[in-house]
Amino acid sequence: MLLSGTATALAQPPPPPPNPSDDELRHSRQSVDARASEVAALTTQLAELDSRVDDLQVELAVQRESAEAAMVDLQVAQEAAEAAARRAAAARVETDAATVAIDQARARLDEFVAATYQQGFDTGPLGLLTESASPEDLVARAEFNNLIVQTQASAQESLEKARVEKANADSAARQARDEARDRETEAAAAKAVADQAYAGAADAARQQVELLTAVEAERADVQRRLDAAEAADDGLRVQRSRFDEWQRRIAEEAAAGQRAERDAATARLALPRQGSETGAVRGSAAVQRVIDRAMSQVGVQYVWGGGTGRGPSTGIPDVFGSPLDRIGFDCSGLMLYAFNGAGVALPRVARSQFNAGRKVPLSDMRPGDMVFYQNGSAPIHHVAMYIGNGKMIEAPYTGANVRVVPLRTKGLLPEATRVL
């Protein structure tokens, strides 16, 4: 509208903006609502895909644990076979010595018989009388006869003893060789089991990689559709932006909190220990030291087969092509390092660590207890440490680091293991 009195002085007003009809407004609102529903459906689908990724990682952990346990069995069987082979070699030495003794004893007896025959001695009573020149000669001949009889008996006794020793040595050698063959057979069987288990783990892992790749591709496609849905409505874009900012801030705060807890644990470990001259700790101090040892490794990368009582180490090569120079922990390796700080030597794999202490129900669980995870009827595949306040510390899987997370209930066994 023009001001009064200035109609001739002002230019014509611009054309009015488009005025959408009631139908257009209604259709626009319906389109926004439809996109909002699609965003909700896509968000649910993303959550389901995340759950599938976790399940695939659990299955891969089970296969890896089985392969590692089979390799331990192989090593034990090979050591037993080597020990049996050493015993067989020692028995062969004894057999050779007994054979030499028999040959020597037989040679002495042959020499005696030959000498007696060559000298023509008649050692019977008639010979002694007819050959004697005097009573003194008779006595001398009788003494010589006794010496001959004793010498012959000694030679025969030596021969029989050497034969017995050879028979015993031969028996020991056969037994040692049989035992060595048995151990070698066991070692070969264990190796076949290990090869089969590892091949199965490798095949399963490759299949998991393919599935994970497909899941990630599906996730990327869902994300693209989600981004498109959000881009269609500025309000949803603002909401996502605000959520992303909140999520980032929460993640930064959580990471800062874990770094602070890690630094505090490291500082406590550096303090002089109270206790005996050897620095041993007991009771609650031992539990705190075990937790501090684990917490001091927050942020260290996961490496399958990595970790010893002394700290992170190289692990076992896997189908992901991890280089051999990677240093870190797997789930059971982290427990090895943590409990070694209190003088506790745990077994290597998670399923063995489950039986390393006293079982307690989860309702009685306290900080420092180990918790274990199992996928259905499969063997135990994962171990973590409960640190209190509903949280646990773990080395989760390849691509992740040692971390503190809320205690997961999916696959959690109903009993924890208490070592201290």
C-alpha cells in the first residue's frame, strides 16, 4: 500500500510473493511428517545394524579363542614328544653299553675255555693224584683247580649279568620308543586340531569381514537416505546438528574422564607400596592395585594374543592383516597384566581364567572380580574386569582400544570369578 499523497512520486511495489494455497500447505506438512517417520525408521535400522556388528565381533572372538586354545594344546603335546624322544635316546645309550658288556664277558669266557683246553689241564680228582709229584704239589694243584673253577664261574656270572642288563636296557628302549611314538601321534593329532581350528577361525573371520563390509555398505546407504531426509526439512537438520553436538560433547567428557582416571591410576601405581620388604600387597590394597594396573592401560590398542604380565606385547597375526609389530592387549592379556601386579599368575586364555578363582553370583560382585561372556552354547570368548558403579574395563576387539564401559548384560555369565 502506498502512503497518502505520494502515489505519483513512488515506484510501483514489487509483485507479492507466492501465496500457497491451503492444499499446498497441507501437502507440505504431510511431506515433513512422512520424512520424519522415515528418519525414525532409518534410526531404528541403524541400531539394528549396530547390534549385528556386535554379534559378528562376538562370533569372531569365539573362533579366535578356540584357535588359541588348540595352539596351546599343540605346544604341550610337542614338548611331551620331545621329552619321550630324549628318554628313548638315553635308553639306546644304555642298550649299547649293555651290548659291549656282553661282548666283553663272552670274550673273557672264551679266553678261559681256550686257555684251559690249550694247557691240557685235568682238574678232576684222578688227574690231581696222577699228575702230582708230591703232597705239596697236590695241595698246590687243588688250589689252582679252585681258582680255575672260581674264574670260570665269575666269567659266566658276568656274562649272565650283562645279558640281563641288555634285556632290561632293550625293554626300556622299546618302552621309550613306544612312548615317543605315542607322544608324536598325540602331537600330530593336536596339530591337526589346531590347524583345523585356526583354518575355521580364518574362514569364519573372512566371512565376518565380508558380512561387516556388507553391513557397512548398508549402513552408508541408510546414512545417505537419512541425510537426504534431514536435508529436506531444515527443522530436522537443526535437531540432528544439536544432537550431534550433544553427542560429541558427551563423548569428549567421557574421554576426558577416562584419561583422568587413567592418569590417577598411573600416579597411584608410581607411589611406594606399603607392606613387606618385597613390596607385596594384600587385601583391598591388592584389589586397588589390580584395578589401577588395568586402568593405566586405557587407550592402548587391542591386539589379538597381545599382553603379558609385564605389559602390552605383540600378538598373533590374523586375517585382518595386522602387522606383527603391533603392540597391545587382548581381553585375557589385559587380565594377565592387571593381576600380575598383585603377584597372581593367571592362565592365558579367557575360558581358563574363568576357573582361576572362586565363583560368586553377580549379585555379590565387587570391584576386581572378572566377568565373562558366552555366545549361546559356544565356549567363553571374552573376559573383562568389574570396577564398580556398574562399569567394567575391557580390551574389546580389533580396531578398538582398552576402555571403560557400562557392564553389558548380553551374553554375560551369571557368575563372576574372584581371585583376590
